[in-house]
Amino acid sequence: SVEERIQKIIYAGCDQFGGEMVPEPLVTLVKEGKISESRLDSSVVRILRAKFQMGLFDNPFVDVNKSEEIIGNAGFMKAGEEAQRKSIVLLKNEDLSSGKALPLSTGIKIFTKNIDPEKVSKYATVVKNPREADFAIIRLRAPSRHIKGTGILGRLFSSGDLDFEEKELKKILRLLNSVPAIVDIYLDRPAVIPEITAASKGLLANFGANDEALLDVIFGKTNPTARLPFELPSSMEAVRKQKEDVPYDSENPLFPFGFGLEY
């Protein structure tokens, strides 16, 4: 029950529920003597101690001059951009008649999808028709489906099956089969992408990299050295069969934990 879950969470050491505005079950547990007020007092002490240590009760306002030294700091920006490049994982680099698909040569004709054409134009000629292109560069996001009944916080997170719905998958594959394609997919969670992997000439994964960082990797300014932090399963059937508390146990994963290629 909801009450039983809350009781277990509290006694496991949780001090604060994030994104919840339903105190009634907790109040009921206290009234029934299943959670003591002294246990809640311990959480309150820890929360308030942290606030006092940060000085939030003495001066809750930000120092404008100090914030200007931090926000947009050139050194921080440079480190962040470098981290983006180093986090991109190369998953597939197919052998073509002219050599490996990646890195791409500059000056070729590129069709773009979900990537800023102006950024791409610094490396290649952007065309509007995929049939005119030497390659396409396509950016995707890991699939997500909204689950009814979730609250405001729940809607901020990806949920549902990890594979693309049939209609969307067919649309993606239609493009991949019309032009040699380099696919980049944003993985805020694992994705089931065997068909997309098979149809692409090059496949990369990112975890929040911008277009500039991705293009530096695609066109060879940066060598991809990152590794997958989780498996990419081969099917939703394999996902459902795996044990939720055991890592790396899905059957025949498409890409195992720690996988990553380099140029």
C-alpha cells in the first residue's frame, strides 16, 4: 500500500519527498504510531542543519557580483564543452567502399534532421533533399511515452517502453533507407534500437551534447573515447525478462555496458 511504501522509505533514511504534495498518508502513519514523531524530528534537524550551514536563514540573497564571476565563466564553459565532446559514444562505424563511414569528410553534401543546418554548414554543404546528399545527419531522442496519472514531477521524466512506436520507427527507417545516414541518439535512458542500428552507417550516443560537440566528433576534430554507462537491450522482451535489481543481465544486449568504439 501507499502507507507501507512511505513507512519503508522513511525508515530507510529518507528525509524529504520531492515533488509530492500529499502529506495525508504520512499523517495517518504518525497517528497510528507506525512512524514516530521523533523519527520525523530527526529528518527536520538534518534538513534545517544544511540550510543553516549554507547561511540561508542569515542571508538568502545571491551576491550579484559573485554570481557574475561564476555564471558564464569562460573556463567553466570551456570545460563543459570539452566534457560534452568526451561523453559522446561511438556505437557503429560501418565499412564502406571508401573506408569507414566516420569521420565524415568536410565539403560533402549533408541532409539534416533535428540538427541546426547553420552549424552543419561550417563543415559541409547542406541540402534540403536527402536524395541529393552524400550523407544525412539525424539526431533522435530515446523513446518515451506519457503514462496517465503521473503528477507534475512524473511528467518531467521519460517513461514507458524503450522502443519506438511502429509508426515513428517506420518514418525513421524510411529516411535511413533513402540516404547513407549518421544517427545520433540522446540517451536519457537505455533505448531499444536494433532496426535503427542496422539501417545506419554510423551510430553515436550522447547524454546531453549540443550540435557543435557532436559535429566535432562526426567530422573528426575530436576522437570519440567514451563508453556506454548501461546496456542497450536488443528488445522489449529482453527488458521485461531481466531482473530489475541485477545489472547487465538482459539477454543478448545490442550493446553491452562499457561498449564504445574509437577512430
